[in-house]
Amino acid sequence: MAQQGADTAAGGPELPPVLPYRPSVSSPAQLPAPGQLELELGGLASRDGGARRASLPYTLKLAFSPEWGVLLGGEAWVSQRDDGASRLRGVGDTLLVVKRAWAMGEGSALGLELGAKMPTARDGIGSGRPDYSVNGILSRDFGSVHMDANLNLARLGGAEPGLGRVQTGASASFSVPLDERWGATAELAGTHRSGAPGTAQLLLAAAYSPHPRLTIDFGLARGITRAAPDWQFFSGIVLPLVNFW
């Protein structure tokens, strides 16, 4: 932030705005400004019957060009307690994603993400096995409404006996600006896996951007099926760390 103020005061070029991926499940097809390392950091609390879980999710995003970039994310800290069990605390798993974007013009873009989850979490918090995923993205503007639709496949390394190893997921988020600083997002997302009940949730969120290089979000998600958490509450921030070029 101080770097931008110095550049502006000196009449230098204005630094690019951030491109938030949070708080929705859906990822946009577009990448952040090339060379700008962005940090997304939040808090997430969920409740499912007698089970409670709280975590600090994070994502680091860096684009090498408008077409190629990488993401590194996970949970910096997790605290969870299942119904009738003792509380577990520790770091979560880590996800590395390589991303390719295709701009199609007129507010439309396609994206492809290839991800690998590294089992950095302790037993009970993570599965202890690596997962691999591929995610296809369609982003499009409909007037003032922006849509991000995702369809993904994940091969789960820690599948329980009798359950499928391949999980499919789909989500669609719709965002609209309310004024120059406020925006709102609604999203429907779900997953399916052979032998396991499907999950589905509805997410509602608001975002406040006091500056193009800073966005604060907050909201909630409500499980629609029994396999999804009853409630999730979240808040977070998106900001640039450094501009490499």
C-alpha cells in the first residue's frame, strides 16, 4: 500500500487492483495482474450438528502472464471437534494449483486449473493422502452481473472403504456491484461421489472495497443437504503483497 502511495505522489504508474477469488467456492477464469503477488486470508467457522470447525484459510496468487499463473493455498490453522470427540488443532493440508486462462472478449473467459493437495495436516484433520484435481471454468458478464461457473473432478487419495475415489463438483456464483465500493455474491455449489451422499449449499456474501487494492468480505453458507455443514460463517481480506514486475 505504501508503495502505491509513493508511486502516485511521484507521478509514477498506478499499480493494478486486486482480483479477489474469495469468498465463493467458484474460481474466476481470469488471473491477477501479472507480477503482482496477492494474499487472500480469512476466517471460517462451520457448525454441523454437534460438530464444530474453525480455520484460517489462505491463498497466494501469482500470474506470470495474462494466460499462466500459480496458486498456493490451504489452512494456516484448524481447530475442530466432532460430536463426542476431543478437539484437534494443527495446520491444514496445502494445495498447489497451476492455472491457464483464455480471454474471449466482451467480459467472457475460460479457465483450467490443475491442482495437487499435499497432506500436510495431522491425522483427523486431513486424510493423510494426496489428492489431484482438474477444474474447468467459464466466466461471463451479463450486463452488471458477473458469473463464474466451475465443473471439477478430484481423485481422492484417502477414500474410505466402499466409497468412490472420484468426486465431481459443480458451482455457479453470481456477483453484482451495489455501488462504487460494495458488492454482493450469491452461489450454489455441490459435490457428488459414488457411495456417499451428495452435498449442496447456498452461499451469500458481501464485499467492501475501500480501495482498488483492498477488498474485505463477509457472509454465510447454508447446507441444503444433510451431508453439507448446517452453517458456515466467514470473513476475509484480499490485498497485494509485492509487485515483482
